[in-house]
Amino acid sequence: MAREAIQPGRWGRISRREVSPGVWRAHARYRDFAGVLHKVGARGPSASAAESRLQDRLIRANTEGVVDGSATIQPDTRMGVVFDQWIAEKRVEGQISPQSLTTYLGVLERDLRPAFGALRVREVTPVAVNRVLMALGGAQKFDTARQVRNVMSQVMMMCVRYGAAPVNPVRDAVTVRKPRRDGVRTISLEDIALLRKAVREWEDRPALLRGRRNITLLPQIVDTMLGTGLRIGECLALRVEDLDLEAEIPTLTVTGTVVRADGRLMRQPKPKSDSSRRTITLPTFVVAAIRTALDLGLDGGPDDLVFPSTKGSPRSPGRVRDQLRAAQEGTSIDVTPHDFRRTVATQVARGSTLAHATALLGHADESTTARHYVQRIHVAPDLRVVIDQLVAQASDEASI
């Protein structure tokens, strides 16, 4: 009976022999995806060590450089190889933003490789994943735990697709959640007035050495975020072509955001999500703020930015946060850029509807807006008339 052919991407029986005292060699025939047979070998101080190294070499042979779905990931594949394959596939898909790719790479190198890189696919269990997530939760690294769980879940789903894992073990692992917050923080009317005054005074402070004028656009940026609920990255990514200030109802359209990729700031030509792409009507004070910024005649760079840096490049969100903190020094207020979104969402939800607040902020569903951005009112509505009817109706029934 003819011997069965080795399947592409697989190898035959592994042979081991001692080639010299304390030196063992393992070898096997490997058939690549083109059907060509290769003899592959590896050495080690023992028979098992040589075989283990050979298996690693064979696994790399059928995964390296293959990102079109034809790579073979098996239960014995080391997770370090799996991580490389997952990133390679993400790059080829082209559906991931530079900012997200940078985040994924950071999570892989900082958290996942040290914890799982030496394990084989079959050794990644809910218990192993729990151990890592619980350690991060115990260290109060809740956001990191969420990122680790998200990335690891995607990696293991790839293993399931390749048939290397029967189920996704991350699905049964613990979900580490942040402690419940006291409530959504918004800016009071008094603090809004104090803040707008403080940033204008800070912008108009005496000139720096050699007469350099302070042009941070901070008052205009603050008013724009306060009047639109934009994320800070969305605000700093606004282009002149995104504005329609001459219309009967002035608007701006969110078409991008500022991100850091490959160590530099850039304007990403799409916002955070599909629902984040939206057109917003502008209050009068926002139109005035934007006109003031444009009238300064700063170089908007190749993107023709509304709030560029003095070099014509995207302005840094971190730098704006620092300037906002500096402007509040010596005052009784402590406001962050994200407080503007919560304040706007709460105002719109109370004065209009939650659906309108969700659309304004660019969220995919109302639950996110309600849970994280709208301040709850802990006073029940005045329902005395309705409840009085309960007793009145009961009395009417008794008199019949």
C-alpha cells in the first residue's frame, strides 16, 4: 500500500539521534504550501529539546510571511508566532487605523507577549487568561485589562478559525470593570463663565521674551468644544472645508481626528467610528470663535486646519490639555476637555431628548450617552396630581 502523502503545510514523522555526546539532532520532512518537500532539522542538548526546537522551526516555516489565510496554526503553535500572524493579518486587512494599530502593538509587547508568548495555543485556558486580567485589576489598571481582554479575544478567535482551538477561552474569562463612578461630572453655569474668562485672560497675558505673541487659540478651542460637544481630537482636526459658516444655519462636519502614529501627530481622515461622522449646527458664540481663529491668518498646513499649531501642523491634544490646566491655575475651577462633552450632552438631553444628545456626540447607541455623559437627576418629578387620583378613584369606588 502506498504511503500517504504529507499534506501541504504539514510534516512527517520526526526522527531523533545523538550525533555526539550531549548533542542530539531531530529532523523531519516538511511539505510547503507549493507542495515541495524539504528536510528540516534542529539540534539540542537532549532528544526532547532537539524535537521541541524542530517543531518550533516547522511551525514558523508554515506561518512566516503568510497572511492570506493559508497559514497553519495548530494547537502546539507558540503564542509568540500566533501574535505575529495576527498583526500581519490586521495590516493586510487595511481596516485598522494607525492609532489602533499602535495601541494593539503596545498591548502585545507590554502585556501579552510576557504573559502568553511562550505558551502553546492549547495551553491558553480561561484560567491562564483570568490570572493576567485579575493581576491587572488588582493593580488598578482597569483600562489596560480591558485592552488586553479585547486583543487577546481577537487573537484567540483567529486560532478558532484556523482550527487550533475548539473555543475562545477569553469568552469564559473574567471581565474586569472599573469601580462605579460617583456620577457624571458636568460644569456648572458659574464655572463656565469663570472658565471662559480665565482662558481669555491667560491668552492675553504679557508677551513672552523677545516679544513673541501668545497664540494658542485656547479661547476659541474651548468655545468650540463647549458649543458642539466635539472630542478634542475632532476639534483639532477641523478643516476650513468642513465649515459652512455662511449658511442660514451654520454647520461643521466631523470628518477626522488628530492621532499619534509612528511617533508623530497626524490628521486621520476619518473620526473615531462610523457614527462619529456627523454634521453639527453651530450656536452663535461658536461661529464667532471660529471666525476669530480664522481671522488670525495662521498657516493651516496641507490640511488647511482651523486650529493649527504655529508650524502649520496638527495641534497636540496633550498640549491643549496642559494649556487648559495652566489657564485655570489660581482659580477655583478644574475642568478637562471631556467635561465639555458631558456638559453639552446633559444640557441637550434635559432640554431636548437623549436621542438628540447621542446624535450630537456621535455615539452608536443611547446607552453609552446615558451611562457616561448625561448627569442623572436624583429628584423624582412632581407627580402629586397623578397619585392623588389613586385615592380619589378609590373613594369613588367605595361610594358606589
